[in-house]
Amino acid sequence: MGRKRRHREPSGCGRKYRCGGGGEISTRRLHAYLGALSLAVNVTLQPSKDFDPITDFDPIMLVATAQDVLVVPPNSPFRSVTQLIDYAKAHPGELNYASLGTGTSGHLATVMFSELAGIKLQHVPYTSVSQATTDVISGRIAVFLPTLGGHVGNVRAGRMRALAVSGTTRAAQLPDVPTFNELGVKFVDETSWYALLAPKGTRGEIIAKVNADVEHILAMPDVKEKGVTLGYRFVGGSPDTLGAFLKGEIAKWAEAAKSASLK
């Protein structure tokens, strides 16, 4: 998306990638910000005096959402979510699950799944997605609930078994894998998302132009195709739509963090 917009406005668009702190570092001193789920999560887990996503940013657009996929090792005895839940209820705390750290989207998604299913799983945090993936494939980790895009290849190759995906419809990349809703298992819709924001007080005409530019880019056939490959669902829409969405996400994940005693 950044490359496409730079081609449309070569003299006025640049990019900087900033990582760390679960996304908190990347919010500092930016002219624009491509925020993610961690923006809503960190309001509760890493409250900062430097910024507040509601009062310090003007919304531009909800760019995309991403489905999560519940996977188990290829030799796992669980071939359905129901089997997994039934076993976990009978053996509380025996099964472990991987995440990329406390407070990350995968961690809180699994916490929410566990809370709604009435089960207890043992958290094993990782700093590397590759190591977490390796340990799932080998059977050291029993359950993994990551964003779909990076794990489609392993599922298709039989290195992982997918039991369900989040969202209201099946994932185009894994059409044979049911949604949690289809299975009658309570979960949330897409848990991961990416939004474009600007510093508070940015002129309305600038926000409108960026919104229109990105809307145009998201409609490009090659961008749509890339989105499917990466496991994204492009959304688009108005700044007001994003503003309402962000408030809802902050409330939702604050409750999830409270339930897990993470604050």
C-alpha cells in the first residue's frame, strides 16, 4: 500500500518502520500511523502518558482485518474444536498454547477462546514466530491461534492441522476449514486488524485525500490478490466508521485483559 501511494504522490509520501513494545514504540512522533490491534490492547496493558488512541489521533480508515486460525500439531489426537474443548475441560491446565508474548493479539485471542469455551490452557510465550511454529509442528505445543496468513502453507502441506478460523465466513485460502460460528463455538469475528490514523488536528482535506487514495489502492486487482495471499480482508470506509470501531475494540480487549488478569 505504501509503494502504491508513493507512486501516486512521489514527493509527499514516505515510510518508516518502527517495532517494539507490542506496538507502543511505533506510535511516537509520527506524522501518520498504520495501527494494529495492539493499539487497542495497549491502552489497558501498557497505558502511556505519551499518547491515547482516541484523543491523540484522528481516524482515517480501517484498512484490513485478518482471520485467525486454530491449529494443532499434525499428530494431534484432536480433529475438531469440540474434541479439543472436551479434553481440556476434563484435563484443566494440561494442554499448552503458544503466543508471541503477553498482550499480543494471539495471546488475547486464545484467552478469549478459553474463557468462552470454559477451559484452562497453559500459556507459553515466544519471541519468534518461527520457533513457535516449529514447536507446534513437532508437537511440543498443543494449540496455536495465530493470524491466518503466515500459516496457510503449513496447513496445506499437512505440517499443521487447522480446526477452525475466526470470522463470519470461511477463509478463501482454506475453504475446507469451518468457522467457529459454523461449529457452534463462541468466539469473536476477525481479531486482527490494521487501521490508518493521523495526529490529532490534521487538516480535514488531508485526511480526506489519504482516505480516497487508499480506497483507490485497495480496489486495484493486484492489491486485492496480494491481500488474499497474505490472509487480509480489505475493508475501507470513512474516518467515522474507524472511530466507532476503535472505541469498540478498546472496550472489547480491555474486558478480555481483565478476565485474564493481565493488567
